[in-house]
Amino acid sequence: MLYADQCPWHEKSVEALLNEAMDHNIDLKITKLKTAQEARNAPSGFGVFNLLHDGRLLEDHYISATRFRNILKREMDLQRK
């Protein structure tokens, strides 16, 4: 996950997603974008919040723990196929 602290909801979302990942024994890698250049090089054109898995952009805006759970379920189902 990549995110910038441009919005207070980003920090709250990162904390919620990290807790959810720990509950599912998932190693969620978090990178905080600190410069405008890093944001410009982010996978999403928005550059302030990016949830990635295996190089794929799954979300380009902050999400709730519930939405993250749904994404985890979908990704696990895809891996089983």
C-alpha cells in the first residue's frame, strides 16, 4: 500500500487496514509517500492512496476495513482458481 498524508482519512484507513491484515496473518507492506515526486510516480493517477497486490492496482482511494475484507476474499478466491 502506498499513501500520502494529504487527508486525515488516509492515516485512519491505513491503521484499519493494517489491523485487518494482521487479523488475517497477512504481511501488509505500507509505504508513505513523502514527496511530490513519489506521488507522481505512484501507480494511480491520484497518487495519494494506492492498494496494490502483485503489481495490480486494487484501489486508488482510501477504503474501510470492510471493503478491504471483501478485497481480500476476492483475491484469495482468485488465487485458488
